[in-house]
Amino acid sequence: MPRRKTSVKSNRVSKRKHTRNLKVKVQLKKSIKKFQELLLAKNTAEAKSLILKVFSQLDKAAKKDIIPAGTANRRKSRLNLQLNKSA
């Protein structure tokens, strides 16, 4: 157990941030998985509309430092390649 008030507060804050970041990451993973399922089902029209949402989520996660910016860019690139390959 921390002894100082600042340590107690930093623990509280980090726990709050952790849950918030986890929520964003889980939502992002769900969106990516849904996008890939649409590609497997050869439903490119819906996949094209969903990819914009996924890109937006990746950019927001990178902006909030939930994931690194390079990781977001790499995922966007790979998802776009998958879409182009299936189209």
C-alpha cells in the first residue's frame, strides 16, 4: 500500500485510465474483427463503409496515446491492403 497521498491518487488515476483504455482497445478489436468477417463473406460494399469507422477509431486511439501512432498507421495500411486485395 502506498504511504503518500500523491501515490494513492496516482494509483486511482492510473486505474481509471487503464479501464478507459481497455474499453477503447476492446471496441477497436471488435470493429477490426467485424471488418475482417465482412471481407471473408465477400461483402466489400459494407466493408468499405466500415473501414472508415475503423480508421477513425484507430486515429482517435493514437491521438489519446492508447496505441502508438506507428501501430495505428500500420494497421490502417494492412487493413486497406486486405480490402484492396478482396475487391
